[in-house]
Amino acid sequence: MTRPWSSGLSFPRHHHLHSPYQPTTSLKMTTLLSFGSNGSGQLGLSHQEDVSSPSLVFTPHPSSTLPSSVAQIAAGGNHTLLLLTNNQVLYSGDSHNNNKITPTFTPPPLPTPPPTPIRSISATWSASHIATPSQIWVHGHGTKGELALGSGITSATSFQPIPNFPPSNTTIVSISASMSHAVAVLNNGQVYGWGAGRKGQLGPEPSPAVFSPRLVSCPFPVVKALCGKEFTLLLGPPQTGECLVLGSDKFGIKSNAPSDLKGWKDAGASWGSVILLKEDGSLISWGRDDHQQLAPSDIGPVEKIAVGSEHALALTRDSKVLAWGWGEHGNCGSLEENNKERANVIQIPDEYNLEDQEVTALGAGCATSWIAFEKRR
């Protein structure tokens, strides 16, 4: 038996020039469900089969719960990173080390002592990034500079720090990545990027591979940066609403970008589109829509969004979790349900007994979807 999931949400905003959360030692039990593409065990379900119904992930903690809230979910092509508010990072899927598959969430091979406090995580197709205010640690593979470890370095079998970054007298606020490039926002409003830059996604000097962080010029202080497959979106403060799109104009991602985005609350980028949540709960979207990736116009006010490679999730103010876009791997729920309406109401199996829980986080990756629950306050 399944039912539409209903819950309230209060989630921290990410548009200020400081960490989106502060690590906490308070004990919270979080239940995390996942669904979608799972050929490398990236959903953390202890197997490697795709699923279209939200399923309980396996973690090293009792009853597969998590000991604190989910702060961020970052998904690559075949792996997933979880950042918890107690500063713990967990990893599932392709380990990028001798083709080893880890189909449950376990701690990644971090240095001893581990980096702290962790402020942000991101993932390219086959690389992972973990950022503290003073350092970014990288792991995995990338032939276009995705690791930012220096000229010609394309592999790291354990987490390594990016050398000589960030610049003196600055700190790292957040990192973002897509298929093969990444960007970091600093506390002074500057942005640095690395990886694939052939389409200009790292600035006006196109380069097929950027192996060290380089400054990405922007005429305004940046508080949030997003990466699409061949573009980068830079946002100014919500009060002023500046927006700059760098890179390819495929699917009109540059030419159709709104000139004024005042009042934005959150934003996410797919491979070819952008979805932006405003303070009033409305959604703005532009870009690729051949598989209905853009936001539906009839879902009502929204509290929270998560944007994946070609799909998105939303938590509405009337307490429904919706999914839309390309859902062939089950990442938008069952195909039968998904074909009925543009936005599919996600069904939560009754077996998880989550009636007294509320949704506290959403995540979306490469045809993967995530919903986190905690006990109602």
C-alpha cells in the first residue's frame, strides 16, 4: 500500500555569504528514502536495481537511520555523497577505486583527522568535492581538470586537497558542480572554477580543460552559483536579483534568462535548464523542456526544490512531494503514475510508518531522487 506523502518543511536558505548550516551535535534521527537509477548502488539500497518507489537507504547507523539532519545531497553519474549537520559525510555507489561498488552508505576515505567543519559538497560525473572554509578536498577521476589538482592530474584514489586555494584572506562559502566542471563561491563574492571550459562556462576564455581554480569574472558579488552541463549560473543577492549565465546558449539557457530575479529563495540547475524558487512560493524556469523538465505552472506555492540532471522534485505548501521531468529510471515515481499528470505526486509506502514525520530535505541527481524525514517538531 502507498499514499501521497504530506508534511511541513522549514529548511535553511542558501543565499547569504556564509555556510548554509552550522554543524550541530544535537541528536536527531533522520530517515532517508531514495528512488531512481541504481546500476552502481548509488541509491544506497544494498542492491543495484532501479526502483520507482521510495525505499529506505542503508547506513552504518542503527535501523539505517541517520544521527542528524541531512544538510546536502550531491550526486555524480554513479555515486552519491551525503553531508549531515553533525559534519559527517557518507558515500555510496561507484568508489572510483578499482571499480569497487559500495551499495550502502559508508564513510568515504577521508584523511585523518577528517576535514572540519565541512560546509559544502559537490560531484561531477566521476569526482567528488568536500569543502571546508579553508580547503577543498577532491577524489575520483576527471580528464578535463575536474579534480583541480594541477596540470595533467586526472585521478585521485583518496581525498586530496586542492593546492593553493582559496586565495589569502578569503574563505569558501559553497561549491557546485555538474557533468565535468565545478565552481566555488568565496566570502568576498568572487567565484573560481575548474574543469571543462570549452563552451565558456568558466568565463570568456574558452578552454577544453582547466586543471587549477581560476577566477570567473562577474560584475556583481555572487552569493550562489549553479552548474549545468555546459553552463554556469551566477546569482546576486535576492534583494538585487542579478543573474549572469556563462557558457553555451543551448536550449536558450542564456538568451531566455530573466533580467530580474529579485526575491529568489533557492535555485537549481539541470544539465540544460534552470528552476528558481521565489520567496512567494512561485517557480521560474527556462531552458530544455523536451521531457517536461521545466516547472509545471499549476502546482501551487512551493516550499522546497531539488533539481537533478533532467528532473526535479518539489515540496508544496500543501504538503505534497512532487516530481516531474525525464523519469525513465523511476526517479519521478512509477511511469504509470508519471504519465497521468505533468507533475507526479510521490507515493510513500505505508510500511515505513512515517505518519509522525515531516520532510526536511529533498535531493535530486543523475536520475536519482531523495526524501529525508524527521519527527515532527
